[in-house]
Amino acid sequence: MRGDIGGFGISGSQFAWQAVGAYSYAWQFGGYQIAAVLGFRALGVNYRRGSGPDAFGIDEVFYGPIIGASSAFESAPPRAEGEAMTMLCHTLVRPVFACTVAILMTACTPHTTNTAQAPPPAPRPAVAIVAPRKPPPPLPEAVPPAPPAPDGHFVWNPGHYHWNYTAVDTGQRGFTWMPGNFVERPYPTSVWTNGNWALQDGSWGWTPGYWQ
């Protein structure tokens, strides 16, 4: 039996552990010493690195059986025929050759990573609405309390004017006010960009808000 732990926040490794249990048996066969080992190993990794779009994290447990075998044999150095042995003592060199084969099969548990990897930056969305005239100035609005959630989980999306060709003119010349609302942050590092009206090629275009 063997086990160890590590990590402790060093170089991105928050925590790591492993446990190994194995049984070994050895026997002699035809002058060879043969040994076999059978066991089970589990390895846990909790790793986080970087921040923002480059953030990466993994929290997984790998496990599987261990199967191993080894063989050892001895041999004496060859002597030339007729060679005189004048030395008072000889040291017999017995090199030991060992061959070890080990198979470690691992399977991943269905754990999901605790640290989500942020997606690449999203491109700016295309113009969604085109109006023939400039929208009125935004209306003042009071921001209500955010829905119950951890701090920063929801972001306020300000209200804006929406152009509608079929709308009845109420003094805003075809524009309808759309109240603001809260939007949910998809990733901890996501940044919200408000939508805006902009003049381009003689027309006013509305680009909706987006996460990046």
C-alpha cells in the first residue's frame, strides 16, 4: 500500500493525491526468478492556471488496475580455453538483467471541471436594426435591485429605443422605448458591452449588447 498528496497551490496545482494498493508474488522457473504484481491505482488532480480568456482548470479522478511482470537471470563471464588461472582469488561478476512490463489502464470518472475555460473573444455582433433617422436621447431610468445571486453574477443592460416602421407615431417618430433589464454573466471573466446606435452611410444602425 502507498499514498501521497501534493499541490497546495504551487505552480497552479491546487491539490493532487494518489493511492496504490498492490500484491506481488515471486517464484523460480528454469533458473529464472519471475515476479508478478497485481494492484489498483487512483490519481486525483485539481489544477488551475491563468485568468480571463486564457483560464484553464481541471478537477478529475483517474483510476484503474495495475498489472506487472519481471524476470531476472544470472550469468558468469566466459573463460578462454586453456587459460592459466594464477590469481589467488577471483571475483565472480554476476550481472543481473531484468525485464519489467507494466500496464496501467486508467478510466476517468464523470466529474466535470470546476474551473470553466473561457471561450475565445466573441466578435462584435452585426447591426440588427436600421432607422432612417436619429433616435431620441435615452430616457432616465432607475436600476432596480439585481436578482438574488452572487455579487457580479448579473449585469444591468440599459434601456434603448427600438425602431419600428409600423409603430404609431407617439411623438418619438417611430421609435419605441425598450426598458433595461439584467443579463446573466456566462463566465466569471466575461465583460458586458452595451448596445448602441451609430450613424453609418447615412442611416442609423442599432448594434445589440454582447458579452466578450
